[in-house]
Amino acid sequence: MNQSNNSSILEKFVNTVMGVKASNPQQSLNTSSTTQELDIKAVLVYKLGTFLQIGVMILALLGMEKLIILIDNSSSFPSWVSTLLAGLFFALLSLRSRIFSILDNTRSRQTYDQVIRPRWSPPPLVFPIVWMIIAVLRVISSILVWQQLNHHLLVLPFILFVVHLALGDTWNTIFTVEKRLGAAVPVVILGPWLSALVVTAIYWQTNPLAGITLSFSCVWLTVAAVLVLRIWQLNGSEPLYPLKLNK
């Protein structure tokens, strides 16, 4: 009983930190109300949402950089204040990048709970726990790069970092929210997975320890990409593009 209670407390804590909503068992996958026609409107919305999110986050990088420069140039603040602010900013990006998006990026177990999954698929609770660990590693690696680049934020490594986050949020919209299992396959490979490799590589070039720290996210995203592919195969292998819904 105690073990069950502890597991429930852990699950509530992790889901609260990561913003994961409980699954609604009464809702089901909307697989019967689609055609084979490409949903052009959805594609345009995904692109617009992603580009807007990247733009807003780049502006956030610029604003935070100016604030940190003011703090660094002021004798009123101790040196650790700017590091604390940068750490909090990277934590915000890592945990809540979706607040910068116009798309519905609700985190939920609903889709994952309802699809047919391979036998080796991790339990649902594993995902928010791993992503929480990755968020911590992102903060640490980004601080190392930030220090290496003399406290600058509007630089290529962090621009690529926010691009990676935006692509991940858009994928979450496609898979978790809209349950488009086919479109989720190329997006996860060309989006979060490929961009994670690029960000890790440029972090490593800037500060090898930062790249090593961030490399765990590449391992996990490789597992996630394979899992998304297998889920697609086990659930009908719909076309690899967003299908238009019947009215």
C-alpha cells in the first residue's frame, strides 16, 4: 500500500512539474473520421505556429541578454545574480517552451494510453521523468555554453536550441493533441531528433562538457523516434502526412 501511495505521489509530482494532464479514458482516437486527402490548412498552421514560436523565443533571448548585460555592468548586484537569472531562463525554456507557441501543446498521456504499443515501450510515467531529467541537463549544458560565450544569449547555439524546442512542441501538437500518427513520424525524425543532434554538436564545439551533458537527450529522442515509428506501424500505417478530417 505504501509503495502504491509513493508511486501515486511521484506521478502527481512529475506530472505537475512537467505540466502533463491526466488521460481521459472516454475519449478515443479519431481514426474513422479522416480521408486520404492532405490537410493543407493543418500544414500551414504547423509552419506558422513553429515560425512564430521561434521568433518570440529569439526575442526572449534578446531581452534576457540585455537584462543580463545591465546586471553584469552594475556594481549593485553580485556576480552570481546573472548566472541565477540565466539558469531560471533556461529552465523556463526547457520546461515550458510551449508558452511561446500559438498551437495547442497540451501535454497528456491520452494518445499514448490509447494506441497499440510495442511490448518494449516504456510505461507512461517514464516519459515525464525522463523529460524532467533532460530539462535539468539542458539547463546545465546551456549555462556552460552561456559562460563560454561571455554571457551572450543571442548567439547561434541558443538560436538553434530554441528552434529545437519549437519543433518538439509542434510535434507534440501533431501526435499528442491531434493524434496524427502518420504525420508524427517524419516530423519527429526531421524535427526534434535531427535538431537535437545539431544542437548537441554545436554545444560540443563550444564547450565539450556541454555537448556530452546534452547527448543524453539524443539517446532518448532516438528511442522515442523508433517508438513513434512502431506505433504508426502497429496502428494502421496511415499516410505520413496530416489527413484532412471529415466535417
